[in-house]
Amino acid sequence: MYDVIILGGGPAGFTAGIYSARAGRKTLLIVGTRWGGQLMLTTLVENFPGFPDGIQGPDLMMNMRKQTERLGVTIVNADFSSADFTKRPFTAVADGKTYTSNTIILATGADSIWLNVPGEIQLRGKGVSTCATCDAFFFRGKKVVVVGGGDSALEEAHVLSQVAKTVTIIHRRDSFRASQASQDRVLKNPKIKIIWNTTVVKMNGANHLESLTIKNIKTGKEEEFKTDGVFVAIGHKPNTSLLKGIELDVKGYVVRKEKTEEGLLKYFSATSREGVFVAGDVYDYRYRQAITASAYGCMAALDADKWLSENK
């Protein structure tokens, strides 16, 4: 029996574990077999405070894990297969074992949707990215490509245009799905060019991305497109398929039910289930940064501690 069970092993989950342990709560962290979140797929991280020379993504996550373990949090390196939020104590099943707790923090994160073309996996972090806010700095004065046609893709292109030499948007349709405001901003930007009715079929390069093989879906013609970097912006998928009984929005993200009392904020990270809290990219589809995920993890742990104190 635990005071708090945390589902997820990214920045949100580990930070929640740190704060929960420091509050004196008996805490279990189910991190999964692929713990570490999206930072395990990145190389140099330069926008996380405290590292003046930057830090490799996997090293940052290992540091978070070690800190969590040192504070006495029990860590399970298995994927949870089910969870029951309908009655207390809550239960979570991982690797055939059932764990119970009075509160649960959902920090299962979200995964980027990739193109799944040859060369993409090998070149991730070597010119292939899904986050302009994270990696735009590395492409200052260079030529980059954004793949996609929604609001996220156009926002990525706008961010990149502020540092890159040129930005080319490659979109499989002949029109954008993004809001008109986003379209107007991109279409008026002289640094942004658009290639319509085209898909990326291969990413080329040995140690770093050198070019893309692109295909016009109307003519079937393929050609090589030289570029220093490509940002895949075709969406994210929140890891919520196993979170039965929790309210989700139309995109599948957990809905945050901010609780107030006498006009004052009581629980920032509350969900539709009393005693279940949420942190990180599993509900945050806007910022998706390691630092914001950690901040949300902190808030969820403090909310869970407050809830436990008030509901003895």
C-alpha cells in the first residue's frame, strides 16, 4: 500500500517522485521499460536550467532517476497494463503485480508521431527533430525543412524562421489544415517556402542529415532535396489508452479539472477523479518542454500531498 503511485518515467514523473518523497509520502514510481520519455531520443539539451554547457538528454534523465532513488522512491521498471480509478484504494497492475495507493499521479507523457521512413530513426538527434523550440538554436543560419500542415507545423516554421537561413514546409496536400491566422503569418514570411502535394520518402546522411528524398504524390516524381535539418510536425499522441475512467478531451489528452475553494486555487492538477492528479505532456499539448513537465510534476506531487493531508 502506497500513499502515491506515479505512472510515467519522464521529467514529470521523476520530479513528482522527488517532491512526493520529500513530503514524507510512501511513493511508487512505475516508469515502464522505455523510461526517460522523449529526452532519451535527444542529444544535447541546452535549455534546461543548471547546466551552463548543456547536457545530453539521456544523462539528464539518469540524473533525475538517481536523485529520485536516493530519496527512497520505489521504482518499477515495467509497463503498467491496467489501472482502476473507480474505487479507493486505487490499483495499478505492472508485470503481473498489483499495487495500491490512495492517490495516483498520471505522468504517462505523449509520443511524437514520426514519418517512419528509411533513415529517420538513425538520424534522430542528428538533424532530425520534432521540436523547434528545443533545437532551433542548432540551425542558426542553415537551411531547414518542416513536414506537416497543421498549426503545430506552421508554428514550428515560424520559430525556425527567426534563426534559420531558409525554411521549407513540405505538405502532402494542396492546402493547410492550420488556422487562418497561422497561415497568414507563414505565407507572408519571405524566409518560408512551401512545397505542396509532396511527401518525404527517405532521409539521407551518414552521421548527420544531408538531404531528403521527396515525392510528388500527383506525378510520382522523386527528387533529392538538400537540407541541414528536418522537423517532423505531424502531431503527438498522448499515452492515455490505458487510463480508463479518466475524462479525456477530443485529442485524447487528460482533462485537468482545476479545483478552487472560496475563489482560491486549491488543486491545479486535479482530474475528473478525486485523488487522481495529472502532470506533463499527457495533458499539456502546448508547451511540451522538459522544464514545464518537471514543473507540472512538482505541482501534482504537492497537490497529492495536500489531498492526502485533508482526506485522512
